[in-house]
Amino acid sequence: MKTPFLKSMRYALLLFTLWNATACAHLIYLDQAQNSFNKGATLENRERENLGKAGDSWAFDPMAGQEALVNSPEMYYSVAYGQVRKALQREPKLKKNGVFSTALTIRALCEWKLGDYKNAEESAKESLKAMKSNGQIRLPRDEAIMTALPGLIKTDQAFDSFMEIKSGAADEQALTNAQATADAAKAYYLKFKEKFVLHWSPEHQKACFEYYDTAYKTPGVNPQTRLYLLIAQLGTANTWLFSHEKMNKIFERTLIKNNKPRWPQDAEWIKGERQWLEENLCQHQKESTLLIQTLEDLMRTLDDKNLAGVAGKWKEFLVIDGLSCQ
């Protein structure tokens, strides 16, 4: 038989547990958000490594596609976003524990991954501002990523533009139709040039890379974070090269015939466009060469056999042999 004393102790313990859970709810939500985001990032990285394999398997297993939707990176990012927003409802407690900027960082990362770019940039600014407040824990890694976030967003937006240019270069019927008249050819080419200039011009790439460069120089940031930033830049440069290749294909298919301007009346304009494409390529080579040199310098500070040859591989991807640039 339980005595009144034992009963009162049980109630007291229960009340203490409930109070403790409530008092620490902001930290629990923050920890859950971090874990959910990490799961999403891990799954996203795995999908990139196995690109193409999952699609093949879905064709044979009708449940595999459904499972992938349930366990998609976006699902984990959405869950993390909901959890960190709950944590941020307890802003004073987060500030008291010195993790307010951490919560803002997670929110910014979730918004970025979910395609809410405008709010992601605002959250990144708030996070960087909070890091400078007294009592807040400053993590150089978080500061670097938040500084680079506008550049990462520009990279994502530019990739979307690349996919449109790639589609235009692969549309054989549209390319054939564009050869019908000079006006049709020019209109088709300029349609995709506009997309290229908007996201892939040297000016745009410079603006994008400035965020990465500033983040790379963040005081106290570790070599692994610097490597991540460099790989992101190199990946951007590689996608730029693919975009330029597709633009060049559109140019050749619509405006050139037998290595000569397809439309003699527009010969001078076509010549100028070819020169513009070549100058863009040369500018890209200069930027890529500098990035690879930075990567080679960083590799000397990393004692990791798994990373041996990484700089050489990127050189193979990005450096065009025989390209003559002044």
C-alpha cells in the first residue's frame, strides 16, 4: 500500500519533470530542428551521390517513389523549419542561453533549402546581427555560412536559369523552327541570352563570388568550412561552363551555317555575339584558375588522404586546354 508521502513524492516528481520540460522547451525544439535539418542535408548529399540510381529503381518498385517523397530532404527541412519557429517563439529564453543567433541560422538555412530566398536572406542578416550581441555564442562556421548565403542563393537561382538554357538547346524542333527566318533565329537566341546575362554574366558571377570570398575570410573559420565554400564556388563555375556550352549550341544552330553567318544581313551583329561568347569564356577561365589555386593552397593545410587529387579533378573539369585568351 502506497503511503501519502510516496504519493506526494510522485506528484512532486511529475510536476518537476513537466516544469523542466516546459522551461527547456526552446532548447528541445532547437535541438530537434538541428537534427531534422542534418537529416535532410545528409539525405540530399546521398541523393546527389546516387543521382540517377533512385529514378531507375522507382520504375520497378511502385512504393519506392512514394517512400522517397515521405523521406525527402524537403520533408526534413519543412519539419526543421516548424521546429525552429517554435523555438523562436521563446526568443527571450534563447537570448538568455546564448543561442538566439543559432536559431536564426537554422531558420535561414531551412528557408534557403525550401526556396524561400527573400526570407532566407533576411534571416541571415538577423543571425549575423545577433552574433554580435553580448552573451550570444559565436560560431565561426555559422558566421561564414550566413555571410555566404546570398551567394549560395544566387547559385541556386543561376542553376534554375541553366536548366532553362539546357532545355532550349535540347529542343530540336524549336531550333529547327528558329532557322526559318532571321527574325525567328535572333528572337530564339536572344531569349536565352537574356537568361544567361541575368544569372551568368561576369558581373553577376563576381557579385555572387564576393559573398563566398568574404565568408572564406571569416576569422576563426575551420578549413572544412572553407573547403565547403570553395567547392560551392567551383560547382557554380562548372555549371557556368555547361550554361555557356548550351548557349554556344543555340548560337551555332540558329545563327551559323557552314561556319558562316546564316543571315548575311546580320553578319556584323552575329560576329559581335560570337566575340561576346568568347570573351565570357576567357573571363570564366581566369576566375576558375584563381579558384583552383586557392583550392590547392587550402589542400596543403588539410591532412586528408581522401581529398588527394581533388584540385586536379576540378582542373580537369574547368580548365579548357588550347583556349587562347589575351
